[in-house]
Amino acid sequence: MSILTTTSNCYLLDCESAFCKDLFSGSDAWILKPGEFDICEPYFRERGDRVAEPNEEGANNQEEDRRQEPFVAIADITEPLSVARKRGNEETVKDHTEPQYYEQPNVTNAPQAALGGPHKRRKVSKKGTPSSANLGLHEHHRTIRGFLLGALDEARAAWTEVREAIRPMRDTGAREEVNVDLSEEVDFVAQAELVRVVKGFGGGFAETLDVMEGDENCTMWLSEDPTSTWDLPDLYDGVIANSSAECRVVELATGGQRYLIPPRASFLVSDITGIGGLLGYAKRIGGYDLIVIDPPWPNKSAHRSSHYNTQDIYSLFQLPVHALLSQPNLEGEGRPPPLIAVWLTNKPKFRRFVADKLFPAWGCEAVAEWYWIKVTAGCDPVVPLDSPHRKPYEPLLLGRLKPISTLMYTSTPSTTIPSRKAIISVPCRRHSRKPPLGDVLASWLPPDPRRLELFARCLSPGWTSWGNEPLKFQFEGYFEKMRREEDEPSVPLASCLVDIKSE
């Protein structure tokens, strides 16, 4: 389980253990290399916001004083270091005692998308007022600010105990941070066009897979061998599934790159024009009870960093979400209405687009809006909460399929989904890697949920993943192999569950 503890307003997650869950095969096990989740300091601080030393007078009251300050307008919040440096404000630069985020653009504890920070001042109108989009973001932030502060308070109250509990499980005495060599990693997006050309001249399936007869889309099942060799084109445009209870390794025939396939996981590598390949598979398993969608929303940060290709938001209407969802069973199967979770950016127009256009087009309705708050290893937001340049949280909009009739579903959720909830975790160094949602949404799903992630960049046990690079973070270069006893039970790092009841 990835949940470390729960409070009345938040879940604290251990994403590092979740991304290593059940990655074992016989005597081999894989864990993420050290340093992937070591975010020890905020990416940047506000001007003059220097952290007091532990023995410095007023250190204990510094955070409380900041909480009591009134919420300031966008124009009153100070600039990041890069802007101050351009204006020649050397004194401001010196005031920052730990400006790693801007002073060292090659640091490894900050997401690559944010390296260098904002290079230009935010565009304003001739009268000096922020744009309407920024005002909308500002007003929405004002409405949720109190909730976010309360969730952070609850998290800090439990943080020390939780972190101390999982530290002995990770401190092996020899695990030091190492550089992840990604020079051999396959760029599945760049190779897609070449694969189309190769398949146009006829390409065969890998010899080590079994094709299930009668499946409309030729689901390809991994063999029982721990490692199977594949040609790169065979990984595209067909559902590939691991039915084993153990991890399997896919090794490319050319290049020798190895990718870890978790137990009971399946995936489809294609662009949005090939997502129809999922329909036959979804129909065979009865549809999905949970669909998580992380669209490549157009934004300047992603465009500058080139971490992934963005796309027009209206292309999301091409997703056959309604057909992929589990449908009502009039014979009494007893499944609640399926759930959809869509990751958003903080732009209000994307929230309105999903709630007012996408959800109705898919036959769904919005029921809750949660927030992922990204914190350091000390449970401080990775950027100032009120920063006008960047927020330390990302919204998650939850929706349910609207039944045409109350008799369509023979089972309903035991409890109502909270309209607001915070998911708090240390983010990965890798850009846009969201926390896993299977555990936090389990209370509103059937006991044996069928789960799908769209625009996925990794695989999870028991999930189906679709996208143009769902194998990206399964590259063995992100992991280190360890030896384990075959009869040793697989115990997640988060097994030390702490149950905190907030008053």
C-alpha cells in the first residue's frame, strides 16, 4: 500500500515504494535507484524568505508567523531570483541562503521542466493589471488556500513519525545516490514513425509470445519465461499483457534494452489514433471501473523543456472513454458506477473544459476536486504556496458515469467521495510523474477493480496502461537489482501504516 497515513483532509503517500511494488521474479527484485525522490529543499524561495537555523532565535515561530500573514495580491509577491538578477539586484540574490533551484541549473533534486525558472516577467496589461487568466487562477487559489494550509498542518503533525518509520527500511548502509544512465533508453515517441514504416513492409510478432485466439485485437501474452526477447516494432499497436503473478522482463533484440513488466499488468503503445486497440480488450474483461487520465496539456513549461509532446485539448474528444468504462449489468453483478480521474493544470479554462465539456461528452459528471501537494522531505511545499509564478499543487478532477436509470447499477459506493481531499507526497525528480491513485481511490471501487491509465508513462500491477510511451519509466536503468529469498514475502515500505485522527 502506498498510503503512509490518512487524516481528515489528506493522504500521505510513499510514491517510491509504490513504483517498486511487486517488482520481483524468483530470487531477483528491483527497487528504484537512490535519489529519485530526494527533494530536500524547496526549488526556490520568495525574496527575503530566509529559513532560520534551528538554534536561531525565532526559528520555531517562523512558520506560524508566515501562516498569520494576510494573503497578498499577485503584484505584491516578490520575483524569482532570475528576474532579480536581470534587474541587477545583487543584494536580493545574496539574501537567499539556499538558491539551488536557480543558482545551479544542473541540480538533480528539481524537476527538469523547471530548471532555470521563469526567464521573463509575467505579461500584464498596459495598466499593470494581471491578465484575466491569471486573475482566475488567483481567485481560485484564494478559495482553496485555507484548505491547503490545513492539510499541510495535518501532514506536518504526522510527518516525523511516518518518515522515521520508513527510514530503517530504506537505509541499507550502502545505498548512496547514483546517476541514472539513460543514454540507452528508447525514445518510443521518436521511433513511432519508423515503426510504422517497418510494419508497412510486414513485421512479425516476437517468437516468445502467445496470441490468444478469438481476441479481436490480438492480445499478446508474455511467456512464462522470466525474460523474453522482442523486436521493437512488436511493442507497438497491440495490447501486451503479463498474466503472471511475478514481474517479467522484455528485452529488445536490437540494443538489449530491458523493460520491467509488473505482474498482471497490460499495456498498449500507440498514439491517439490507435487507442481503438483497447476496445476489444476492454470488452473482453468487462470494461474498467477506474480510468485515470493525465493529458499532455499545452503549457509553456512542457514546450520549453521538450519532456513530452503536448496536443490540442479538443483532441481529447477522440478518447472512447464511455466505451472503455464498465457498463451496467442487469443480471446483478454488483459493481458501482465507474470513476474517472483527470489530472489538470492550474489554469481555470482546463478545469471548465473538463467539467463542462469532456465529462458530459463521456456521460459523466464531476463529483470532487482533489489536490496533489508536492512537498520536500521535510514536508515543506516545493515552492511557496502563494508564488505567482508556480504553484506547489496540481488539481485532480473526479467524475462518475451518470446512470440513465437508478436501476442500472445493482451496487452503489458505500460512502460519498469527499468534495476536497489533499494527496501529499515528495515528487519524483522526473518531470510530470504523478502519484499512484489506486490505493487512495480504493474505497469507492469494487473489491476487484479493473483500472486503466491513459497517457501513461509507467506500468502498475493490475493496471492497463495506454500512451505513446507507457514503458518509459519501466526502463531497467531507473532501477537497481537486488537478491531476495524466494520464500520471502513481499512487504511494501508503506506497511507501517500510521492512523492519525485529526480533531
